[in-house]
Amino acid sequence: VCLTCCSRESMVRINQICHKSGVKFFTGDVFGYHGYMFADLGDHEFVEEKPKVAKVSAGVEDGPEAKRARLEPAETTMVKK
């Protein structure tokens, strides 16, 4: 459900109905240069793409550079949240 141009009371009432029914709810409005947006998505799962961290071989390199985690830009992993 998407709402715009509604009173706060109407938005709260409709959001409560949607939340109880498991329906996703979005509302927002714009006032000149300012605006707002609210989303009640309830309990949901999503997947986020993260770059893989390369493992450093022990004893191959020494010093502060060897201790930093290295990011492999070509490889990513999908993390479910």
C-alpha cells in the first residue's frame, strides 16, 4: 500500500491494518524543498552483496601491509539477512 497527501491519523491507522495483515506499507509527501518517506516492510529477508576478503598467507609477507585485510574486487559473496 502506498499513501501520499494523507493526515497523520489516517497514515497510522492504515499502517496498523497493513502491519497486522502482513502487507508492506509506504507513505511519503513533499512540502517544497522538504519531504519524508516511511516504509513498514514488516519481517522480511534480503540479500546483500559483499566483497570477499582475501586471506594472507602466514610468513609470505611481513610488516604492517601484510596484516591488513585485502579486498578482492572481482569476487563477491551474497549474504542473506
